[in-house]
Amino acid sequence: MTKSNAKRRVQPAGGRTTTWLLRAGIMLASAGVVYASVRAWKSHASHPNESVPGVVASKKAPAAAPPGEPPEGMVWIPGGEFLMGCEDPRKLDYGGNDAMPDARPIHRVYVGGFWMDRVEVTNRQYAAFVKATGYITVAERTPKAEDFPGAPPENLVAGSVVFSPPRESVPLDDHYRWWSYVKGANWRHPEGPQSSVEKRDDYPVTHIAYEDAEAFAKWAGKRLPTESEWEFAARGGLDLKPYAWGEEFRPGSKWMANTWQGEFPIKDTGEDGYVGVAPVAKFPGNGFGLFDMSGNVWEWCSDWYRPEGYAECTAAAPKGTAVRNPQGPESSFDPAEPRERKRVHRGGSFLCSEQYCARYMIGTRGKGEVSSASNHLGFRYVKPAK
């Protein structure tokens, strides 16, 4: 384990925050608290083929046919051009209070066809991987004393970050108020050592750091999606729509994703049928047959995170053309924490609401330090066409 990994995973005795735990909590909580929302712009959402000011509309092409039978549990995403990103969503109902500046400029992107998991990787699937390989996740590894000179031995404990709602209303400017580093929390024990994934086979696996997701991918012969692949797939063919299912957050008053209801972060009333993580595929799928592309748990993407990444991407493409199969920037940079290496998160989680982190909207973004893990962060895979 590297020193940087260890520094993000140790809770001081008595719960008092030290500098290195502060950095830890920020990054670990960002494994979904630093969110990734999706919401386009209402004035254009009802006209998916119209151009956004300053952006040439994507050109619809015939969908590519699936190249043979689908791999188990995957669906064919035909590829094509689309408009990536979102405008400031604050004017929308359920748009939240964040301008989402890192989701601009909106730009044309082309992605080739690929296979994608219908649902997020589940506890059942991850258990099969661990049984076959003996793999130990980052959250299950005990930090080494040599990586923490002077740290009390009792502080060097394996664990992860768990959502811990306060008992009363709190300001929403400090997410340490609702996140705790919990000894013994990991994918087998998502809420802490007294919890279990027994009878949760069909729930998405959580507490997965980036290297944990990559290890599974290597074993399964798949890979994590690029951010552009993820967004194209999440849109399900609905260009310029704010949600994976269309324009309205609750069409016909129906809940379309596992998100937060009630006062955040005190109590989730569960009006959508679930408090906390839900089993996969309990809400309607999108136009490509993918489930839970909004809400439930955040999903890792392969791209490094940079807030100006879209501007850099479009600058590199010939004027007036779509960026083809972008792979993201070559390195990470977040001005809020310039020393931390972060990858993109997408899709939001069960903690997202218009009060805080409205990143259930398809064009918005999240970020997380690569060794971070939490109980609302998971992943799904893609597989290239052969």
C-alpha cells in the first residue's frame, strides 16, 4: 500500500480530525459526495434535434447493428454522435444549487459502438471474483506503520467511509457532518462490521476503489467506460434531455431513480420505495435497456478528472467536427485539492437531491480520488465490439 493510500484511510482515536484524515474524508466522501449530476436545459430539452447556441447539433446516423450475440448481462450500445455536457441547471425544477461549470462547454462527441453492462456490478458478481482470485480490496487492507510515522497503532485500521446522517439540521457546506470513517467497513460490510451483504446478492457492490474496479475488469475481460461512452449510453438516444428517461424528473408523478426524498442529510423518507442503496434494476431502464444510470450508486469512469477537460478536448478537435472517442485528459488536476489524483464519477447516488448534489442529471460530472471508497460508489463495465 502506498503512503497516499494509507493517508486517506485512517481515523484518529476519538474521531478527532487531523490534517491527513481531513484529506481522507474529503476524497472518500467525494466517492459520491463530490457528486456527478445530470441535467440539461429546459428550453432545449423538448427539442432534441435543435442546436444549442454556439454548438452544432449532433447528426443522427443509422444505428450500428450488434456484432453478434451479446455477452452475458450486457446490451449493445450502437454508438454515434451526441451533445456532451450540460448548461447551468439551477433554473430547472430539481436542478439544485450548483452551476456545474465543469460540464461545459457543451460539445459534439462521436463514440463507436460497444457492449455495456445492463446493471451495476453486484455483490454476487464481486463475490465470485474474490472467490476465484483471493483479491483483497483497498478498504480491507490495514495501513502500514511505516507509512504513518508516529501514528498510534490503534489508528492504523482498515475501513472505509460510510454515510452517517446527523440527528438534526446542519449547514450543507461541510460534508464531514454526514460522513464517518468506519473501522471494518468494506464491500462485505457496507455500513460497518455489524452489517452484511447476506441477502443482498442483487445490490450493487460498494466501497470499491478505482484499483479494485480495475482488478475485476482484468479478470472479467472487460474495462471501465470512458466518460463519453458512459454519457452516450446513459442518454439512451435522447439528445439534450436532462434525464435518462426524458425531460421531467417525475413524469406522471412516478419515481424514475433511487434518489433522496426528505430533508438532506437528516432523513430519507423513502418515497421512491428505498432508503439507502436499492437492488439493481428496480426502476425503469433507458432507451438502450440500461438500468440505474441515475441515482443508486456512483459509477467509476476511466477518465482522469480535470474541471477544464471539456475545453481542452474541444480545442484539440478540428473546428466544426465532433471529437472522436475521447479518452479524457492525460493527467488529473482538481484546483480544490491539487495533489490528489482523481478519476471521473458519473450518475449520482441515493444521496442526490435538489437540496444537495443534484447530479442525477445526465450531463453533469463527479470526481473521486483513486484510492477512495464509500457506501455509495460502484461501477459497471463495457466491452469493445469485435
